[in-house]
Amino acid sequence: MSILRFAHFVGIASWLAVFAVAQQSDPFAQSSDPFGSAPQQDPFGAAPPDMADDPFGAGTTPHPGNRSSDPFAQPNAHPADPFAAPDRPAPPNQHPSTDLENQIRQTLAANASLVAVEMPLEEMAAWLSREHNVPIVLDRRALEEIGLTPDVPVNLSLRNVSLRSLLKLALRELDLTYVVKNEVLMITTQEAAENNLILRTYVFPAGLADKGDKVVDVLKKTVTPDTWDTLGGSCSAESIDNVLVVSAMEEVHEKVVDFLDKLEVAYRKRLNSP
């Protein structure tokens, strides 16, 4: 019995020795253990066919300009420039219409009349809006900041004046003004108007294109001088070729238009004079 056990032991030892030699001859051989970990890919082996053209393992290089199959992937850069920013759809053209704003400004020159005795500001705005077919709104937040409410009373009696003059006189007593912006006429505070300047461009009168700097200088000295940046104000005006660029409040823009009209008339008279 002891001889059989010894022979059995020798047989097992021999089998283990052969197995160990086989394992040493192939260090990357996979274990036959069915419960072992998944096979590990040889890091130094050749890449699979579908990854051969991508050394970073990202798969087959897509054709330039084609989107990835990933719906959330970023667009490819322009093929002619590897450093170009990814192609993105162009933003929509944003050219807000000013037709209604121009119509509002034209309406401000129309004749208007008003008899207001303790009339709430909100009611006056609504009445003028209906009477002249102009969208008029109140800047309620700005009014609240200076302690005014929409029902603050207005007292004014005027007949056959321009709507522009009527509004200015009615709002002046309340230290208010108006702006034409976002296709409405908004009644607001002086401070709010100064903090929300309106940018507009004007073409110089014929023959004055080469005198733009002089026109700007005269403009700032004669039209509400204290509102321009040269004297510490918030408004600005610059000339570019034959275009005048002005950033100012509605009231200042109205005076700029009047200034340019008068300047053109005077310049034409000078040209036509003998």
C-alpha cells in the first residue's frame, strides 16, 4: 500500500513539473482556470484591422467633414486646417425691424391736444396711445425706484401742439422722459434713459463728408453740451467717413436730427450764394 501511495505522489509531482515548464515557455499563455479573469490583450501586438489607421485606438478615421456616429460628438474641424475651430452653424441674422420705431418718431410730430386734471399717468398714456395709434408703455420698475406709481397725477392743458412737445411738458413736471426703443414709446426716468443709451447712425449732409470732425466738434459744443463725454456726460458722437455715429438719449437724438437738418440748409444756402 505504501508503494502505491509513493507512486501516486511521484506521478502528481511529475505532472506539476511538466505544467510549470509549459507555463514558463509561454509567459502570455492564458490560464485554463474557467474562473480566471478575462483574457488580456497583448499591448505590443498588432492592432485590430478596424483600428489600424488610428494609432490612438479611436477606430477607423472618419472621412473629413463627416459627423461621428455619436449624436453628441463635436463637429470635425475644417479638413484644410487642422487648427481650425470646429464648423458650427452660423447664427441667425439679427436685424430687428426699425420701421415701427421710425413710424413712432414721425407720429411724434403730429398735432395733439390734452386736457388733464389730476389724470393718472397710466390713464394719460393709454389715452394718447389710442388717440395716436402709438404703443406707449410705462417703465414701472424705473418709476418705482424714484417712488412714483402708475397712478401719479398729471395736470396739463394743451391744444394743437406736437405730440412730442405735449409729452415733454407733461413728463417734465414728474422728472420723467421717454425713449423710442424695442418698437414702443416707453415713459421712463431720466436716470434710466441715461443708463440705456440708444445707438444710431446719420449720414452727413452732402458736401460735409470731409468735414466730419468739425461737425462733431460743433455738435458737442452747441447741442446739449453737458450731455457729451467731452464734458463728463454719458453721450458720445464720432465720425467715420461720411457717417455720424451717436450714442445718446432719445431727446438728444431728436436734437441731433434738428442740428443736421439746419446745418444742411445753411450749407446749401452758402453754396448757392453768389
